[in-house]
Amino acid sequence: MKINIREKDNIVILDLEGNIDINASNFIETIGWVLVNKSKNIICNFEGIDIIDYVGVSLIAVAYKNVINHNGNMLLCNVPAHILKLFTIVGLDKVFDYYQTEEDAIKILKELQIFDRITSAKLRRRFRRIPYKGDIEYKQKFSPTDIFYKGKILNLSAIGAFIVCDKIFSIGEILQTKFYLLPDEMELKLDAKVIWIADEEIQPLESPAMGIEFYNIEAHTQQLIIDFVEKNFANTDINE
């Protein structure tokens, strides 16, 4: 497989050409090199890809997880219809973010870069947190099953939530979540990273529980949550 590396607005674009199969280990190597030397924001242009076999699917998943472990973002664009069909069959359509054009992917990454600068500057406390009693469903993002676990949100901010739940995942694990902003019942589907787990000795009444930070949240979705939190900030009895 051939890989051409381009840069645009602090984003690395990989133009992929050929087949992603057992002979495409250079894909993982290139992703690793880009993460260390160039950028944590990567767009993979699949326009030139002809075939992906099951080894290739594994290579893509490994590369993607490497990006996630580096707190980066990897988006796919220009994915041919037959490749999308394969991703649907193996369940990767629920893992990756796909965009029709390179420009669409760049726009999303620019929004994510703004959010990343906020969190990297340790300005989390700029975002108000409110007590919130609502249901949440969640699962491992990379799990091959569609089984969602259930929990309760105790408090909510624009960048994360604290949830009480029976199923706890380890710190750093990426989750898919589904919950509603009440009373309008606006459904949100967001990826989130586990950032801490409640200590039973310190927080016996709030255990088992874990704190999650929304991951790869789009700017307009974050603004919806900010507006919701600001609107309800004075009402400490929300959803009692």
C-alpha cells in the first residue's frame, strides 16, 4: 500500500492507495510516526483504496486505538461504498467517524482542536456542573457487541458527567453513551473517556461510579449542553 503524507492547518492527511491487507503494516508504522513527529489529528483519505481484507480491518483498528491512546483524533473520508459495506459487516461503522469529503473532516477537526486547547489548558472549571438525575446507557466503543449497560447521571457539565452504575470500565477506556437532556428529551449520542473511578472508602454512597469526559464532541453539541447547564444552574432541584 502506498501512503502520501500531506499537512493542512496542523492536520495530517494520509492519502492511501492500494490494498490494506497483510502487507500493509506500513499503515500502522506511518500512523505511529505521525503521532510522534507531526500531529495527533489525522485524516485518512480512502479514495484510492481498492480492497481491505480481515487482516486489514485489524490493522485499521490497531492504528485507530493507537491514535486514541495518544489523545488524538483519526477521521476517515472519501470511503468507497464497497469499503463502507465491509465496515458495516464487521461493526466498524459504529467505531469510526466518516466524512464524504476531506473538507468536511477538516472542519470537524478544527472544532476539536479548539476544544482540545481548552482542556489541555486545564480550564475545566470554567464549565459549570449541575446536579442532574437522568438515565444513561453506555458500552465499550470497541466492543463487537451492541450490549449497552445502564447507569444514572448524578451531575453534568459541558465536558463530562459523573455516573453511578453497576458496570465499571478502566480509566482511559473509550465508551459510547446515550442520554437525554430533560425535560425536552433531546437525545445525545456521545463518545466519552473514563477519567476516574469513585473510591468506595471515600465515596461509599456514590459507588460504584465513574467520571467520564466527553470525547470528540462537536462544537455545536457542546454548546447545546453548555446552554442547558447555564439555564438550569440556579435550579439545584433539577429533575427531583
